[in-house]
Amino acid sequence: MATNRLLLFLYSTGNIVGSLLALGGLGLFFSGVIHAYWWAIVMGLYGVGVLAWPSSSLAQVAERTELSADQLAQQVRKLVDSVARGLPKESLDCLRGIQGTLSELLPRLQEIRDRGIISAKDSFTVIETVRRYLPDTLAAYLRLPKLYAQMQPLANGRTASQTLLDQLRVLDASLKEIATNAFAGDADMLVTNGQFLQNKFSEKLAFRP
């Protein structure tokens, strides 16, 4: 646990910026610009980099996003746009795929649920994906320093970036299956209605004098 915390700090942007500032201070010392208390200046520059660099707020954005039942699709769009710059390209592409599926499902969710086209379980999965599963998944990733997420293997042997992509693909596949099943019900109803119309009007045509 302590080793993991140390790695998180070493990969953090604050540590990297502080180290660069400290190296700049050493450069000033070796070039003769500073002499007395050079060590204090170097340490001070490192401390400024570590403490003054703002921590990423993207995890908090993902975690604290309030998703109301009436504006779920709009809130998903806002969530995706707000965290996009902190995600790897493959994960962002997958996330936008999830957003696309949700944009099709959410506006009609109440209607297709009332008509019995989608089960209560699947409806619950869609809502919880928006309110909890998606924000929690993104927040857990975005808390990590970017270099750590991309380079440090986790307990499962994969990096945090690879693990995030795996989890987003699970959500994407689940939502696509729900959408396919839901809209297949409408497609079946369209075919049934077409057969009804064909039978009805073919009978009238058959008895026309």
C-alpha cells in the first residue's frame, strides 16, 4: 500500500513540475547565478512545484455530476465533454459510443418501458449506468496521475488505461444489447402491422367488383 502511494506521488504532475523547477535551480547554481543558500532555493522551487500545481478536478467532475431523471441524455453529454481531455483516445471513442447508445435509449426509455418492450431490469441497468456505473468508472480512473495510469501495471497485470477501456467496453456491449432488444420489439411490431395492412387491404381488393 505504501509502495503504491509512493508510485502515485512519483508519477504525479506536481512531483514532475517540482523536479523540473529544482533542476532549473541547480542550473542557476552551476552557472554561477546563485551562490548562498542555493540548496534552500532548490528545495523551495521543488516545493512550489509540488504544492502550487493544481490537482486535476476531472475525477470530482465525474463523481459529483448530478444526473436528473428528466435530463439524462443532456447530462451524459455534459459529463463526456467535461472529462474528455483526461481520457486516452480509445477509451474516449468507446465512451462516445456509449453516449450514442444512451442518446437513442434515454428519450424513449419511459415509453418503451410502459409498453413492455424493455424489461424493468434492463431499464434499471440503463438508468444506473448513467447515474452511477459510468461516473464511478470515470472518476476512479481520473483520480490517477496520467503517467501512472498509462505505464504502471495493476494487480491484474494491465495498466489503469487498459483496465478503463475493458470496463467501458463491458458497459458499451451491455447497452448495445439492451438497445438491440428494445428496438427489435418496435421492428417486430412494424412487420406485424405491415402484415395486418396487407391482409386487410388485399381482402378489399379481392372483393372489389
